[in-house]
Amino acid sequence: MIRPLFHATVFAGVGMITIGLLYVYKLTGTLQLNRVFTRRLNLTTPDDSRPPPASIEQLMAAREAHFNMTNIWKVQNISRKYFNPKLHIIYFSDFHVFLEKCDPQTFTLRNSHPRRPRPCNVVHTPIKHYRTCAVVGNSGILLHSSCGAEIDAHEFVIRSNLPPVSPYRTDVGSRTDLTSINVKRLVQITEALQSFNATRRKAMLARLGQTPGMVFSYSFGFVGSNAKRRMHIVDAAIKKNNLSTITAFPFRSFLDSKRLYTELVGKQWGFASTGLNTFALASTFCDTISMYGFYPMSTYQNKPVPYHYYDNMPPSDRHDFDAEYAMLRQMDEDGVIRHVVGKCNIDSENLTAHSPVGYVNGTKSKRRLLQHRTFI
Ligand SMILES: *[C@@H]1O[C@H](CO)[C@@H](O)[C@H](O)[C@H]1NC(C)=O
Ligand SMILES: *[C@@H]1O[C@H](CO)[C@@H](O)[C@H](O)[C@H]1NC(C)=O
Ligand SMILES: *[C@@H]1O[C@H](CO)[C@@H](O)[C@H](O)[C@H]1NC(C)=O
Ligand SMILES: *[C@@H]1O[C@H](CO)[C@@H](O)[C@H](O)[C@H]1NC(C)=O
Ligand SMILES: *[C@@H]1O[C@H](CO)[C@@H](O)[C@H](O)[C@H]1NC(C)=O
Ligand SMILES: *[C@@H]1O[C@H](CO)[C@@H](O)[C@H](O)[C@H]1NC(C)=O
Ligand SMILES: *[C@@H]1O[C@H](CO)[C@@H](O)[C@H](O)[C@H]1NC(C)=O
């Protein structure tokens, strides 16, 4: 195993990623990432004559070729057992109907027969089905990536925790169709909205109104929690300021889905990050998913990578980021997602120079086969 690995490192020109993955592999022996390398990166393939795509549309079409629908459906079949936008992203305006007509423990109609309970069908989700989705994490890897145009070219763009986008639009894009919020962020948002400091208040309103029709959703246990009161504050501010942002609440917490990862990779996660949960949720309503800004290492190509692209926060130690990263790499390998690390080059000359792993000079690298129910 050592020799092919050595060659891959020398030839690939993605040495840092390789080293990163080796590190991950060392930490997570069960993930068997060695198989990734023995089958990829034969750089002498004669496909270089293919003309590179020139426009963003052509580029997106070429990128679609990365996906393996068989494998996507396999993962979808598993994630749909745990995630469902009808349960996880419900119009907040339906909340009172939900409390009135449904059992908040079981999501069944109160007036249905106990032995034949009917699902709570009086509430609805703003989420539809989308052909292409971008799930954008907040890693500093996005800085100087030029991924903005590519991210915005997706039908549906999902982010976590309402990050700033406008000042970074070249790298992170400008659209947000869904943003899921954790407890800490919801507290920050309501504090800003209730602040006596008008500058702070207006900045938060601007953030909330950054994309017309954006769905703003809470991701943890909601019924009977403090989040309800805070969500009312956000909702009221949105209405008062005529923003078209849609607020949403979950019946079920994203955290109730830990077993999903056991089923997918055979590994128990202590606490999956918002990003990983967002992927799992998205996989239930998106055909193809590209993931940007998910990179836990502190350096890339010998340059330091901040934890977030927008602040100087030190990394959170609550998540098993290395294992999560290995999982994303493997899903990329299997064509389940595109996991984009590094630059997005939409100009044709540079298209190949920094293509994310999984592409070698614009052509798809060989992938190992998806085995049984796991993809590791
Ligand atoms: C890509 O192709 C160019 C020219 O065809 C070649 O010089 C370069 O080494 C190739 N890069 C990779 C990573 O295969
Ligand atoms: C790499 O691919 C080329 C062209 O497809 C082939 O001729 C060559 O034998 C391959 N090399 C290895 C080491 O598999
Ligand atoms: C996914 O589930 C559907 C229905 O349960 C089934 O028809 C299909 O074959 C499954 N697809 C895969 C790839 O497992
Ligand atoms: C109001 O908030 C802005 C931005 O958060 C900050 O720069 C400014 O110092 C604050 N003003 C006061 C009076 O606290
Ligand atoms: C919102 O719209 C209403 C009616 O269209 C208008 O009366 C009100 O002034 C608007 N509020 C803001 C903050 O723009
Ligand atoms: C290609 O990328 C390199 C490195 O990022 C950059 O120096 C060069 O100017 C780019 N070329 C074009 C045509 O954009
Ligand atoms: C998709 O993956 C499956 C299982 O790994 C493989 O058998 C199939 O050939 C792949 N399909 C394409 C189009 O690459």
C-alpha cells in the first residue's frame, strides 16, 4: 500500500489533500481510505484533447457527469428513513395549527383513531424537490476559492447559521435558499434584532433579507423549547420589515438522526455537525449535491485555513470533523456528492489546474465501487 500511495502523492499535485487524507486514515482506520488511492490518478489518460467547457452552464453540465445516480439513490433510500422536509422544515405559520390539531409527540392527528393514527397532514413544508443543490459550509477554505458563481448556478443553495455572504460573494456566492440555525446562533440573532443599537439591528435585518424567499429554519428540538419564543421574535421582525423570508420549524430535531450515520458508514458519531446533518437532509430532496466549504484541516497547500471564512473563531471541538471529512471524501469518490476543496475555476484555461479531487485534468477519475450498504 505504501508504494502506490507514494506515487499518488508525487504525481497528483494535490499533495496536501493526500497527506490530509492519510492523516484522517490514520485516525479512522475503519474507513479504509487506502482503497481510494490505489485506483485513482493514472494521469496518463489520453482524454486531454476534450475541449474544456467555456461557460458556467457547460461547466455545470460537465460537473453533473461526476454523479452516480445509482449510488445517490442508495444513500437517499437510507437518509429518507431519518430525514424528511415534511417533518424537519415546516412553515412556522403552521405552528399553531400543528399544536391545535396534532399530537406534538407523535406527529399524528389528534382526532384520528388511536389504533389507526393518521399523520399530521395539516402542516406543510416550503421545500420542494430540486435537481441541483449546493450545500455550503463555513470553512475558511472558501476564501480565494472563486467558487461564488458556481455555487449560485445551483437550483437551491443551502447554508448553515446565516453567515455573511455579500462581502465574500466571489468566493461563497450570494444566494441562500435555506439556512438552518442552531441554538447559539438563534440566540445571537434575536439579541441583535432586539438590540438598542440600530446599526446592529439593521445589519441583522439585512442579513435576514439577503435572498428573497429564503427559508430560515431551526434545526434542534423545537416543541416545548425556548426556541419557540425566539422564533416568534425573528418572525415578527421579518413581518414588521416586510421581508419575504420564510420561517420554519422542525417537528423532529436533526440530532435524532444519529443512527443514520451508523447505517451509512458503520460508525457511531457522537455529535454530527450541522453541516453533515444538512447534507443528509438535503439528500432527501435534491438529486445532486455539491458541497463547498467543508474542510476541517488547519492548512491547505501549505497555507493556513481559518475555521470560518468570516471570523477568527477557533475550531469547535464538539464534532468529529476528521471522520466527517473522510466520509465526504468517500461520498465524492462514490459519486454521491461533489465535495469541492480548493479553487473553482470557471475560466477555461484554469479549469483543470485546481480541479477538486475526483477530477484529473477535467476528466473523471476512476472510482471504487460502492459496497453493499456502506460506501467506505
Ligand atoms: C494536465 O494536462 C497538462 C497538459 O495537457 C499536463 O501538462 C499536466 O501535467 C496535466 N495535469 C495533470 C494533473 O494531469
Ligand atoms: C494509465 O493509462 C494509460 C492510458 O489509458 C495506460 O496506457 C497505462 O498503462 C496506464 N498506467 C497504469 C499504471 O495503469
Ligand atoms: C430505493 O428504494 C426504492 C423504493 O423503496 C426502490 O425501488 C429502489 O430500488 C431503491 N434504490 C436503491 C438504489 O436502493
Ligand atoms: C453598534 O453596533 C455596531 C456594529 O455592531 C458597532 O460597531 C457599534 O460600536 C455599536 N454602537 C454602540 C453605541 O454600541
Ligand atoms: C411594509 O408594508 C406596508 C404595506 O405595504 C407599509 O405600510 C409599511 O410601511 C411597510 N413597512 C416597512 C418597514 O417598510
Ligand atoms: C490560473 O490560476 C493561476 C493560479 O491561481 C493564476 O495565477 C493565473 O492567473 C490563472 N490564469 C487565468 C487565465 O486566470
Ligand atoms: C455507479 O456505481 C455503481 C456501484 O458502485 C457501479 O456499479 C456503476 O458502474 C456506477 N455507474 C456509473 C455510471 O459510473
